[in-house]
Amino acid sequence: MNNQAWPWPAGAATGIGSLPGSDIAEAQRVVLGELPALPHLPELPARGPGADMIGRTGGLLVELPVELYAARWRVAPRPGKDLRRARDLMERDLDQLAEQAEEYAGPLKIQAVGPFTLAASVELPIGGRMLRDPGAVRDLAGSLAEGLRGHVEAVARRVPRASVLLQLDEPSLPAVLGGRVPTESGLGTYRPVEQADVRALLGAVIETAGVPTVVHCCAPDVPLELIRTAGAVGVALDLSLVTDLDPLGEALDAGLGLLAGAAPTTAATGPATTAPTSSSAGAAPTSPANGRAPTSAQVADRVRTLWDRLGFPRRRLAEQVVVTPACGLAGATPAYARAVLTACRDAGRRLYEE
């Protein structure tokens, strides 16, 4: 296994990004309190347009304004009120971060949508998603890269003792590669993008951002080798969607860090569900049957089971793996979201102490 240092402390836990509610001050307090080893900048999509993942990242783009049209984001001829709202919300979030994390020293994670999920979501002025036009995708990736570099610098100015870790959210990446992104009519799909093109543009965004970057993909068939060779230091995924251990084992053996989504994002009230057992990450329940958050022991066991099945030595587990919820927590109740973050934090500590 590759001997390297990952940009987080051993035994760390973090959130994927989104939380319920609309109070950024409270959300930041929860994150800093529950995730002291690797806090993140919370995202609160319940605040409406501009706080959603596409609009929030759209506000970071350089010289590529976006606007809402028929409840969808599209490229705009000039900056308007939708863009101002997205940027105002981000400024408020960063001001609140600066106030509460002024003395924080350590890794701090921020999130943005990656170039291909953005291209599969934002529409061209003439209609159709940006994904249909390779030139537009290149322009979008360049604009995003410059915007992320500025965003990283803004965070670093506000929390000068922190080291910024960037997470790029790419849930649409497997569909982009597989030619499964539907057209507006729903009668067809956009052509697949070549892996070499994806690797080059994703790598350019990561390089320009200038900080260690993790790619988050809460979908089946995550292109792990592509993500690693594009320059990411880690991948964040939902363990319940891992159906083939071999690619994951190869990527981890080559040095990729893992943000292991081991806790369900919402509480279930019916019988517990079980992930496939033939070749998946394990048979641990994906949702507790009693409607409560999983315990730290259950979360730790889920991660430990995966690691043991991969055949790696336990001594590397707490260093290479960060414990997280399976995905964002915007759909959870505030109590459940906080309990899940606590369980992840304590699970990371358990794994470190073993």
C-alpha cells in the first residue's frame, strides 16, 4: 500500500455538505461542535434558489453568469438577481464561518459541484444542457476552476489557520461517462464524454483550485481510477452502493483516500434494509429499523467490515479513511442529522483507538 500522508488527521469524521434548516449560524455551530477534526462549510438548500447545489456553485463561476428560468439554471447574458442572491448567501456563510471558526487550526472542507455534474445540469441560452457542446463544457470547466481558486482564497483569508480541503460533488459523472444523461424531451440521451476528456478537465479544475481535492459521487459505478489519476487525493462514496470491491481495493492500494459513507441520511420507520452481500461492502443495514440514528459502534463496524474484506491492515484504516454519512443530510430532521454526525465522529475515534 502506498505510504503517504492524507490531508486529514487519523480518526477523522466529516459531513458531506448539506444540513436541514435555514439558520447558517446554528448549522455552523453543529458542525464545529460535532466534527472537530474535520469540519466543513455547511450547505442549507432549504433557503431556496441560490442555496441549492447548482445555484451555489453557479455563483462561483467567473465571467459566466447564470440565472433561473422555469425553475432551471441556465447561462445568462448578464449578471442578475438570481446570481446576486447566490453570492450574497455564500458571503453570509463565509462571514459566519469566520466568526465561529476564527481560532480554528486544522483541515477545513468546502464543497462545490464538479464540472461534469454542472454541465449536465446548467442549460445553454438556446436550450439544452451545456453537456451537448464540448466547447461550452471546456469554458465551464475553466470558469469553475478560476472561481474555485478565488473561493479557496476567500476561505483561507477568513480562517487563516485552517488548511482548505475541497470536495467536488460529481453525482452525474457515471451517467456522463455512460451516455445516460437524458435530453430535455426525455426521448434521448446526450452522447458519452470520453474518459480522457473527463480526466483532463477534472484534473485541470483540481490543479487550478490549488488545494487537496476529494471527489464525491453518491452513485453506483464510481469511476475510481479516473478520479485518482485526475489528481484527487480521495473519493467520497456511499458504501451501500459499492457492488464490486476490486476497483475500490485497487484505488485505495494506489493511495487514494476514502471518505466512507457509512451512516444512512434519513431514519427508516419500517424494517431495516440490507445491502447486497455477494460482492458489496457488507450486510450492515443501510437504515435502522427503529427510526433512530445508528450508533457509533454500528457505523464503525460498517467501515471495519469493508476494510477487512478488502484485506488491508487495520493500522492504516484510521489514517486513510474518514467516516461520513452516506450523502448530504438536507432531508433529515435536525435531531437526526446531529445524531448522525455524532455517530460518525465517535466511530472515527473508535477506529483510531483500535
